[in-house]
Amino acid sequence: MPLLKLRTNVSIDVEKTTSLMSECSQLLASETGKPERYVMVDIEGGRNMVFGGNSDPLAYVECKSIGLSTEQATSLSQSISELLNTQLQISADRVYIEFSNCPAEFWGWNGSTFG
């Protein structure tokens, strides 16, 4: 049920995308305490994006999960920003992260919901 969607103007080759998806999946599972088998990651690089009036490296991240707490969001903000800085050289002040705590009854999977 945890979902991480990353959009960035940084071009990412296939090998790097695969590695980054794996790291994001493990990080999200660890930080939310959810089994990785339920984690979904979607990464799109090379997008046309502007932040603060310029197109220096930037990222927009959506992070959603059932039962996401304020503490987890705070920790994830730091962890995701560090990962993007390390892997894509995107400064933390060039990253927006939108966190959503989705009610279990509004998250569908396997023909039903988690509620």
C-alpha cells in the first residue's frame, strides 16, 4: 500500500532507474514498517520542470500510505531528500514531497480494499 511517485527533470538511464526504484522501495518499506511486497514505486526522469524560476535539478515526490504518521513523514522527508541528493545530485531545497495518509477503506487492492 505505500506508494512513492518521483518526477524529476534529471535524466536517469535505465540502470540507474532500476537501482533507484529498488532503493526507494526498500526505504519506504523500512520507514513505514510495511512489507515491501506491498510497496509501489514509479519514477519518471527527464521531465520538463521548473522550480523557483529555473530548471536546475529538482524533484517532486508523492508519498502515500495507509496509517502514515507525522513522525514517519518527517523521517521520510529527510531520507528521501538524502537519497535524491546522493543518487541524482538534487539539493534538498529543490525537492517538494507531498505526503498522504490514505484511509484503508479508500485504498484498493486485489479486487477489494484494505478497510
